[in-house]
Amino acid sequence: MSPAEVPLRRVCPRCGGPHGKPRLAVPQGSPFADVDFSVTHSGDVVGVAVARGANVGLDVEESGSGAALDVDTVAPVALTDAEIAALNARPPAERVSAFLRMWTRKEAVLKALGVGLTVPLRRLEVTVPPLPPKVLSWPDGRNAPRALAMADVEVVTGARHLRATATVAATGTTALRLHHHDGTATLTAHTTSTPPP
Ligand SMILES: CC(C)(COP(=O)(O)OP(=O)(O)OC[C@H]1O[C@@H](n2cnc3c(N)ncnc32)[C@H](O)[C@@H]1OP(=O)(O)O)[C@@H](O)C(=O)NCCC(=O)NCCS
């Protein structure tokens, strides 16, 4: 099947408009009915997570762009007071990478739930690296899924060896078995005019 033929639907959980999480539009009983996916892009890096039997969220942030990130400015927008305190306890040289990791953990969870940034990042508390990924508190106790599995991924990809920080979250399961594929060869095979990064 050509990618353009894959049937998709988007329904916003807030307003019902056609801009929520993209999902496969297949009938119940289809062999693909339990397939979920999540798409993310940052700079020249694109990520796609695919899962069966769980809702999946993937967020990637190109780490190269992190060098210019002003953590003191963005942290109060995205982190809780406890997260900021824990971040500031880290050596200054590690703060950008720790911030990006917390950001991808939060976005991955909110994308798995399909709510995206309609839930402010400051109201979801996650662990600070080097602790393994985990949600510590949910906004108002709402949105908490019965089960959640998370995994951090460090990505180096493409001919230019782009570096990226990524987190995968899956709701409805506590076990995540991750198979990581570099799509550079696939993109190269399907791209005639613009070579992938
Ligand atoms: C989803 C969201 C967190 C992604 O932010 P981002 O870091 O800039 O972008 P990413 O590259 O990681 O992800 C983008 C992809 O997420 C997916 N996505 C969009 N909305 C989503 C949602 N509610 N839940 C999960 N995934 C979503 C799409 O595949 C999108 O790809 P596209 O831009 O090619 O369509 C952000 O766009 C968001 O919160 N959107 C929802 C806003 C909303 O619903 N507002 C209410 C309007 S009534």
C-alpha cells in the first residue's frame, strides 16, 4: 500500500475538530484495529513509533539544537517547581540535556494520551535524569492511565549522524519491548530529489 493510501482519522478530544492525534481509520475486527502510532519531528529528525495493543506517544528533540537552548527561560514554562529544583541541582553542563529529557518524557506521555499540550507541561511531574522515566504526579489526578510504560532513547541517525533525545510512552501496558530501526535507508530508497539528512 502506498503511504498516501493509509486511512487516517483525527479527532480533537477537546473540541471534536479534525486536528487531534492521527490514528488508523480501520473498522473494528480489522487485523490492524489494535495498531497505534505516534509521529514526531525536530529539526532534521523524524520519528515514528508503532505499537500493538497500547496507545503510544513518541517525542524527539534534536540534541544539537539544545546547545542554544536557554534553560532558565524555558524551565519555568515547562517544569514544576520540584523539577526546576532538581534540575538546578545538576551540574550546569548537564542541564540542557536533562531539560530535553524531561521535556520528551512529558510530551511522549501527553501524546500517548492524545491530549498533547492541551494539558500544560507544568502540571505533569516526571522524574529527572539519571532516574529512569516515570510520571510522579498527574494533573489534578485526572488523565492518569491504568498502566503506563516509558523508555528513553538516545538517537544517532542519518548520514550527518544527527543526535536526538527521544522518549516513548505507551498506555495500557506496563511492559515495553522496544525495537529501534534507523529509517535512513528507507528514506534514501524513496527519495529521489532531496537526500535525507
Ligand atoms: C501534539 C503536540 C504536543 C506536538 O507538538 P510538537 O512537539 O511541536 O511536535 P511533534 O513533532 O513532537 O509532534 C507532531 C505530531 O504529533 C501528532 N499529534 C498532533 N496532535 C496530537 C495529539 N493531540 N496527541 C498526540 N499526537 C498528536 C501529529 O502526528 C503531529 O504531526 P504533524 O505535525 O505532522 O501533524 C502539539 O502539537 C499539541 O499539543 N497539539 C494539540 C493542540 C490541541 O489539541 N489544541 C486544542 C485545539 S481545540
